[in-house]
Amino acid sequence: MKILIIGFGEIAEEFAKLNKDFEFIGIRRSGSSNLSNVEIINCDYTLGLPNQIMNHIFDWIIFFPKTDGNDADAYRNGYLSQLKTIKDNFSSAKRIFISSTRVFSGYSNIIVNEDTPSKPGDEQGKIINEYEQEVMSHESTIVLRLGGLITSKSNFVQLVLQKRLFTSNKYINGIFISDVLNLMLNILKGDISQRLVNVVMPIYMKYSDFDPAFEGEPVNAAVKSIHYNDISRFKYKSIEQIK
């Protein structure tokens, strides 16, 4: 299986490490990979995809949007700039587009799922929503809305609890990297048919469940999945396991 990954980063590196029988071409701004099944092309994809990949036939394309800043223009470039190029040049490939639960940032103190209409709370969220609408119009496409990514080296929940980065109560919409990798492999194996999946732990909790200093009703939504929520599929079922 031959896979093009645009926006090659930590998730992509770990995915390639676990799937040594797959051949990967990764596009990233800088850096390399020590994996024998990965070829890295260094370029800024927002300026255009490299010519050397245009004649390749890929089984899958996985797109991880990368931004070089936090303002709206950076999000437009990172999320939207190459969608037409991907659509026009790789029509035979199946595609996974990585999105974010930020499309629900306009909701508070409710439970949302894939059937809940998006409600972005800021301009960046609106751009991500536009991105989702565009890629869902492509054929052979799956959109994965990732919650906050947790790894063995990076745990935003621990950071918030230790440093009290905010005091408002929130639902913790997290996902551990190993469970993202497992879902992606299931998709490539054809075990997942849904085109839009919220990727979060199946058991949700609030910061106030760990520290009473986080008071009041949650100011965000609890993101759930109705398409990928079988607890047996998850190594980490609740943030309590890794807080």
C-alpha cells in the first residue's frame, strides 16, 4: 500500500513506524525520518505540492493541516490552499482529512456528536468548518475530527491541572495517540465506513471531576461519537487513565 501524507508530523511518524509493510511519502516543511518505509520531501505545501509526487499513484492520501500561525490567514493557507490540487490530481486515491472538534466551539454545556450541526465560535473554527464542507464534497473521503491529542510526552490535561491555565470548567475532549493510530489502521483496512468521525475518548469527564477549583457549568461542549464509540476499541477509554 502506498500512502501520501501531507503535513507529516508526530502522528504520521508513529503510524509509519507501526505499519512497516506500507510505503509512505511524507511532505513536511523541515526535518526527516529514520524509518526505511518513509521518504520525506521538505517543502511548504501551502505554496504548492511538489512536482515529484504528481505522477505517483497512491492508494491513500492523509492530510494533516498545518498552520504557520494562529491568525485567520494562516488557517486559510493551512486548511484550504491545496484542496483543489488534491482533488484534481489524485482522483484514484482514497483520502483521510484530519479536522478538529473546534467546529463545535460555539456550544457550551451540551453533548454533541456527528449529527450535531457545526457551530464554530471563532473565525478559525469557521475556516475549519469550510474545510470540512469542501472535503466532504470529494469522493472517497473520510473526515476525522480529533480532540486534544495526548501522547506519552505531551499531556495537555496534566498541564492544565498542574498550572491552572484557566479557571472555567470544561469538558475534556481528549484522545490518546495510540487510539488515533488504531482508528486510522481500521480505516485503511476497510473496517470503518462512516465518512465523518469525532475522535475522542468514549467516556467524557470535566476538569471539575479532578479539581473543585474548576467551578460552574462547562463553557464548552462534550464531544461524543455515535460512529466510533465502542469502548473495547480504545486502549485509553477515559482521561482518568492518563491524567
